[in-house]
Amino acid sequence: MMEEIQTAVAALWRLELKKAVGGSGVNSVEIIVVDLKTNAGLTGRGFSYVLGSTGHTATIAARELIANFVIKKPLPHPESLAREIRQSFNRTGRGPNSIAQAAVDTAIWDLYAKSLNCSVGIAMGGKVREIPVYGSGGFNTIQSPEEAAEQARSYIEQGVKAVKPRVAGNRKDEKVIEAVSYTIEDRADLMLDANEKCDQTSAIRLLEIARSHNALFVEEPLPAQNLPGYRQISARTSCAIALGEHLQGVTEAYPFMADGICNIIQPDLAMMGGLTECLRIARYAEILGISVAPHFLPHVFIHLAAAAPNVTWLEDFPLLEPLFGNPQAFNSNGMLKLNTLPGLGLEWDEDAEKQYKVDF
């Protein structure tokens, strides 16, 4: 008997943070949670999120996607369903639709892999492997050089293979970079995240400073959509440029990758529209010889890493951990390994729904 999805629910949760985090100063996260159940009693849960803004529109969009493509339908292959949903955006665009699709897509992958009694990474056609993790959480642009160096030291002591302090395209950057470089010595790689804060002039200066300190890459020196600007600065530097967390889908990322601007692509689960679109972009990047370093959520993206050999880094940026019982993101050697639990393998906190669910 073919599995059929009997119930499907999309809910909105809100997580208030104790303090602003990251280069963007996020102080709250709204999470779109999708729960599925088949006629045989198999369950799947997926999620998406909106950082620092409202998730109401995306939750409504998720409910529409469920009604139109999921409920009372046979359990599909996730890539087939994602293609069908993606084609339905041809008149409305991606926007909140992409955020909504991410929640549906991850739920379908969770359910589909459980129906095969394997992890999502294996269901994607991958294999178990370990991926190095870099430290990103705890850095911000208001830190002194000494504070940034102390955060880097903390990460090094935990075994990570690289650290990524925040920079802002100003004169303080070089002192931060020097302090962190001195602290990590040759024990880890240096990465830098500008969080779209530079103009072309300050971006070029930052890239030159980064190159002189042997930085592995500089992330988002310019606003995400500034394709002409990225063309200009990439032609002026030999320092690698990483970007992608603010791009929606392969279509938006394509020119940055095809033009040789982007050396490392960083898909975001929500902005991309789920694991399927992240897998599509990883496959395209592999053809071009571009590395993939997804935006946070290492316990989710370890599945992508299993299926895509060009995933070279995972990011430790603690944010949604209260939902999952604070999982350890990496081992003492700074590596994360795909687990063998069916589905996504996420162990949701049993009180999370009661604590964070928002009725509307």
C-alpha cells in the first residue's frame, strides 16, 4: 500500500534571544514548523525561519502549499515535489514562498528518509563522512580586537578548524584581524564576515588586508544583490569571496557563480527554499569547481554534505539550539559526522512547541 500524507500542519513559533547576535544584530527568530503524518502513522517534521522579522506571511504561504501539494497526496520524492512547487511561483515570485517551501521541503525529506529507514543524507544518495566545522557564533562588529581574539581562542580550544570574526569595512578591521590571526597562529584558518557592510572602496581595502593575513575568504563584503559591484571588486583581488546566504534559489545565485565572482557559495536553508534547492546549487557548484559552505544549521547541512562532496565547511553559529535540546555541533577535533538516525535525526525538545508556538 502506497504511503499517503493524511495530516499536514504548519505552525508559527517565536524564539526571543537573550541578546542580539551575529553581524546583523538578530534578537529574535520566527520559525515555521511543518508536521506531516502518513496513513501508516509515519511522521515527519521540517522547519524554516525568518531572522529578526515576522514569519506570519511565510506561515500562511506554507499552509497554502500544504493544501495544494501535500495533504491527501501520495508521499512524493522530495525533488519531484520541490520542482512542482517551484514552478507554481512563476507568477508570484519566490519571496515568502521560498521561506514557506523550505519548511515543507525539509518535512518531506524527513518523512521520505524515514520511509526508507535511513538518514536524509543517505536518501539524497550520499554517504557517511566527517566535515570540518568553523566557529562563527560569538563574534560581532562591536567587539574590541581583544574580545574577538578571546572568542577565537575559545573556539580553538574546542577544536575547530577555522574561525570567522565579524568586520565592517572600517579602520578597526585590521586590528581585529591582526589580533585574531596572532591568537590562532597556524592552528586554524581565518575567515572574515562583512555582513554586506562595505562599499566598493572599503571592500577592496578589506580584501587586501584579508589577503595579507592569508584569510581563506571574505564573506559578503557588499550587499547581496550588488552583482556589478561584486564584478568590480572580484577583478581587483586574489582573495576568495564567499556569498549566498541572502540569495533565493539557483536563479539568483547563478550569475555570481557563472561569472567566477563567487569562490565559496553559502546557501541558507530558508532563503534557498529547503534542502532540495541547496542540493541543486551544490550540484551546479560542483560542475564549476566551487566549494559549498552552508549558512549555519550544521546538524541539518551535514545531510547535504553527505550527498555533495564539494561541501567543505559547516558553520557553528548557535541560534536555534533551544528547539533541539542544545545539541553538540562538533567533536573535539572540530569535525561533525552524519548520524545514522532515520530522517533529519533532530531530537526536538519536548517542551519547545508549548513554549514557543504563536497562535494567529
